[in-house]
Amino acid sequence: MPQPRALLALLAAIAVGLAGCSSKKEEALPNGTTLVSEAATAMRDVQSAHVVIDIEGQVGTLPLRRAEGDLKRDGDAKGTVQLQTFGTLIEFEFVLLGESIWLKGATGGWQMPAGGTAALPYDPSAILDPDRGVAKLLATATEATTEAKETVDGKETYRVGVKLDSTAASTLVPGIGPGVTGKLWLDTQTKQLVKAVLTVPSATTQDKPGTATVNVSAINVPVTVNAP
């Protein structure tokens, strides 16, 4: 049976070891501001990606519920957009190619609306634009705090809490008001954005805040966009 002194020494050693482990875990999380800055730089170089945006509650001025597409940095894109109008969910396909746009609803074939890209109520071509898209959203984020290391879609990421600029956020979801906060999941290796959740305060105290969840995948996987 251990002597009292030996037992106390053992317990002290264990306590020191546990404290050391805790310290190492804290040190393993990089500075949030640095991470977000690196992410902004990394996303400026993205040439293509698959992006999905899901909306819950009231977020922005556009009744957007979901947008999904394959996007190119030069603005060409293809995908689908869902809008909630008078209680009805309307989905249409889109193709953006240069200054031309094609739309296809649930019935009928492809059409080229007058006004070109201005006829599209949602502009997905801005998302990968380095001066007004995801990169701008990250570059204007403030009060970044690294919260945890998590696996998202099979990728090791750092979760970072931030405050977001509403003007920059409006590129992803038009008409977002002030007070936007967010959680960012950044790839530990590339620092590219894997996921973001934007929380938008409600205009009334009775309603819950709205959220916009953005998932980014297939980064720099070649995308071909052809006219329908």
C-alpha cells in the first residue's frame, strides 16, 4: 500500500499532467481573427464550387428558401432556386452564361427573359466574386473567436464565431438587416469555407431569428456551363 507521501506525490503528478493536457487543447485552437483572414484570402482564389443555401424563418427581403448550384468565379452558373410566394413554394432552374440567362419553371421549357441577368431575383454569380461574395463576407467579419475543432462533411474544420457585415451578407441572401452573427467552419488545412450559419435577428420580439445555412463543396472541381 502506498505511503501517504508517495500517494500525495502521485496525485500531484496526475493533477499537473491533467493541467498540461488542458493547456495543450487550448493552445491547439488557432486565433480566430487570423483564421478568418486566411479564409478570406483562400476563398479569393476559388475558381469554382458547389454551393447550397438553406433558409429558415425570415431572412432578408427576398422570400428565398433554398438555392443550389455549380458556380464559376467568372459568373457562369447553373442550378435551382426555391422561392416561397403566397404560401406556395416555387422552384425554377437557371443557367447563367456570360450576359445571358435561361429560366425553367415547373412546367414549360427554357426561356430567356427580357432584361438578361437582371431578371433573376437572386444573383448566384456574385457568390464567388472575390470583391463581393464569400471572400468579402469573411474579410469584413469581426470579433472572430475560435470555438472548437469539428468534422463537417468528412473534413476537419475549425468552428469560428463571428459578427458579420450585413451589406456583405446580402450578397448571399438579399436584404439582410443589421445585427447578423455567424458560425464559420473553416478547413484546417486549406482554410477554405466548408460551412457557415448566419443568424439574423427578427424584426419583432415574438418571432425567432432567421438562419441561413451555407454549404460549400467541390471547390475548384471543374464546372461546365452550357446553354440549354
